[in-house]
Amino acid sequence: MEFRILGNVEVLDSTGPIDLSASKVRTVLAALLLARGRVVSDSRLAVVLWGEDPPVTAAAQIQTYVSRLRAKLAPDAEIVRQRPGYVLRVTPNQFDLVRFEQLAAQGRDALAEGRFEEAAEALRSALAMWRGPALAGVTEYLSDAERPRLEEARLAALGDRIDAELALGSHGRLVVELTGLIAADPLREQFRGQLMLTLYRCGRQADALASYQDYRHSLADELGIDPGRELQDLHKSILAADASLNVPVAEPRILGGRPSSEPLPARLPPDVADFTGRDREAAQVTALLRTRADSGGQRLACVIGGMAGLGKTTLAIHVGHLLRSSYPDGQVYVDLRGAGPQPADPSDLLVTILRALGSDPATIPATMPERVQLYRSRLAGRRVLMLLDNAASEQQVRPLLPDSPTCAAMVTSRARLAALEGVPLIDLDVLEHVQALELLSKIVGASRVAAEPEAAERIVQLCGHLPLGVRIAGARLTAKPYWRLARLADRLSSQRRRLDELRIADLEVRASVALSLQGLGEAARRAFRLLALLDVPRFAIWTAAVLLDVTLATARELLEQLVDARLLDVAQVDGASQVRYFFHDLVRALALERAADEETADERYAALDRAFGSRSGTISGENG
């Protein structure tokens, strides 16, 4: 059983999350966990549940909440009555806060001793324990008292991790992260210094100096003080282009007192700091892989599927970080490029994987079967997690799946990969409305969302609750702190401009969805364009057949191709369980663009004339 407070307060057993229902039950659990085996008095529980004005029935209600918890947790954990209160008895490794603190301490020690790679690894694992703001779902009395110190511990570990990555020369990818951190906490001096150093090492000396001046002015205006001595010294060194600011030369990593000739692969991309809305799916995958890893069962893999922009890769990376301790011999990430015009050759991918696992390139065989055999021998007896991202087909994936019972694989794909025998599919959907709002709030700041709640709701609705769309909208607002949320909501309201608005840097909804068209023939592409002309929530196969001017059999085949490509979705409706098809709003926006560009006006009008004539008759018949 696992107890988690670094995000939503929750308990997981081997099957997934346990339903804790009321927030006050979660509050009692969190208070007992934070006491770490010490007695929590009845009076303390009353304060965290009701503040300074508890009801006269407080004692009885506390007993009720404790009884509910006991029933939920038995027999894996025990709540004992020990006057003047209660004690929760769990082992330290069951509690995510303890594991976070242990990993953060390991990373801090390694950083102090110059073991930067080990430090970065430990600190990444520590930060991966966080799923959102700590103590979510408890009363404000407990969260207000405890969350600030927990958040400070997280920020300290984050600062240490960035220091370790800077020492390893990873400055190129830190600029965006540090810019976001400073936007959220402009006066945190450590992050400011790290950003200045990162910019300098990226060849952006002028930007580094400008960042210092921005910070100095902010301090003077808001607090009437100057930057600290350490930051002033860094500013002088950047101004002088001091050679000591360059990336230090890394020493060989030492394991067990000897240089490591075969370093453990730790190739997962960084976890997303604002991971939101996929706790249930993350718990499902984590419980599955961790349970099977501990039991030594048969080869394990799972597929995380769904349309473009749902956050399949983000979820897989997040789970990968959570599972580092279950797969201590390494984690390997490989992009299979399945959504692109030319998916990666699995034989070439095996070379990349074998090198990550420590094989000398000169010893890697030339043929695919021999590479598969070597791959399996390298994994035998090791606990390695493979993340096979963006798969195109079963044929591409099969040679890359570990067959060792001690290893596991997560596969992400827009394709359904139904022919992978014994591999479960976890299909993602768009975020729920509350989750989409939470994601936007984490990106732009809770204060901006609270100031314009109606505009925030419009934004996530116009993004169709698609994580990629919400993330892009949030990034645009972060880049424009002087914009009101209503301004972006108004810009998104125009269907013709919506996809133009949902783009920033290398993130773009239009391009992401359009990749799904590449494997389709012209007939399916034409169906994609024309079906979007139907301004209806859902449509039936016979409506599609008439609109496309094809037989029912052909229409069924074209619709299934679009479903398989994740460009259409299906719903079971009415008592006869008739299948209906529908577009996600942003997918339909792309289809309408393509229809306007590639179909003549006469072709569009003719299709609509056919469809509406048929649809009217069908509706009349169904209602009669």
C-alpha cells in the first residue's frame, strides 16, 4: 500500500487508488501521515478539520472519520487509539514524502561531493514524486499550515537539480524551464542566478545581464533592497566574461570505488512540473507495472493510446519517473517517429537501444534477428524499463519489446495496436473540465484564473479540453503577462482563427493533428474534409454514405480508417446501440480548413445537399 500527499492526498493498493470520499477523511489521513508515527491529538485533528471553531460534535465526527479510514486501510495499515489521539503505523517506504526526502538528501549529498550525474538522477527521481500542489483535497486549515514548508522543500530540490544539470553542461534545455519558474516566483534569487548563468552559457550574455537588471529593479521597487552578494558577484563575472563561468569538465563517474565501464542508462526526458489531470491513468499504469515487476511475472508491456495532443508521452514519462526505483538497472526512451512521414526502422532503433545498454557499437550484429537476440541477452536478469514513444504499428514495436520477466515496456501510439497479444491498451480521453482548468491555472498562475474565472472556462472549452491546446493557450498567456484572459478567449472564439491562435514556438495543434492524415489514402482524406461540413454533434453511417456519395460498405470502411487514425471518435447512442461518429472540436477545425482549401464551393454545396436531404428523411423516420 502506498500513501501519497505530494499532490492529491490518496492511498494506492495493488489495484489502484482507494476511494477516500470526503475531504475530511483525507484531512485526517494527511494529518496522521505528517506526524510520522507520533500521536496526533484529538484537539489537533479538530483544528485541522474545522479551524478554531469546531462543532460540539467534533469528537464523535473524528471517531467516524477514523473508523472509515480503518475500514479502507485494513489490513495493510493500522490506526491505533493512543491518548490523547491517534497514531497511524506505516513503514517509511510506503509514504511518498519520506521517499522524496530521502532521494533529495541523496542528491544534495552527491551534489556537494561533485558527483553531478548521480545528483541529477536522484533529484529527478525525488521531484517525480510530486503530482501537483501538496495536500490537494484536504481542508484549508491543514493545507495552509503545512503546504508552504512542503513547497519550499520541493523548490530547494528543484534548485539543486538545476545546479547538477548546469554542472553537467545541460544548460541548453534549462532556459525555458527557468523562465517559467521566475514568472511564477520572480523574487527567488537562486532561480534568477541560474537563469543568468544558463543564458550566459548559451551565448546570450546580453540577455543574462538584462535579466539581472530586471531583478535589481524589481527588488528596489517592491522591497527597497539590492540583490544578494552572490548574485552581484555573478553579474560582475558575466560582465567580464569570466572563464570560470564555463561548463566544468566532468570527472569519470565512480561506482563502487571503480570507474564504471557500463553506466546505467537513465534516458527518460525530464518530467513535466505541472503534470495534471491524469492521476487515475498514472496510478493504473504504475500499479500494473510495479505489481508485475515485484512479482516477477511474464513479460509486461502496456500501450497508452489516444488522439494527438492528449498527453500520451507526458503520461508515460511521468510514470517512468515514478517507476525508477522498480527498474534500477535503467530506463531507456526511444522515439519511434510513428506519426511522421517515415517511421523509424526497428533494426536501426535496436542499435540505439543496444548502445544505451552498454554494447560496444563495433560488436553490434548487422542483421535484425541477431540484434534482437543480443538485445534480449543484454536484458536478461536486469530490471530495465523501456519507453517506446510514438509507435507506428505492431510490426515496428514487436522486436523492441523485452521478453525478460524482470523488464517492462510502455508504448505510446495514436494507432490502436490491437494485435499486440496480451498487451493492454489504456486509452486516453480529453481532460475533464475541472482538470483542464487546473492545468491552465498551473501554467498561468492561480491568481490570473481566479481574477477571470469565466474567461478561463471559455478558454478551456474552446480548446476542447485537449491538454495540448490548453498548454499552448497557457504558454501564450505566460508569454503575455499583460494580456487579460478574456482577450485570448475572444481570439479563440473565431473558428477560422482558432488553430492560428493555438500555436507557440514548436507547439502547434494544427501540425500535431495533421500528422495523423499522413498514412491515409485520398478517399479517406476526402471523407475527413467533407464530413466536417456536417454541423451536428454526431452522425450515423448512412448520413456519411450519402454525403460522400458512396455505398454503406465503403462509408463504413472510410469511417473506420478515420477512427483508427484517431481523427474520428465513436459513441454508442439510443436503445438500439447504433454507432454514431463525432469530431473533436479542434480536429473538425482542421478538417474545415482542409475542405475550404481542397474542395471547390460546388463540391461542398453538393455534399451538403445530399446529406441534409438524407438526414431529414432519416430523422423523420426515426421519430415516427
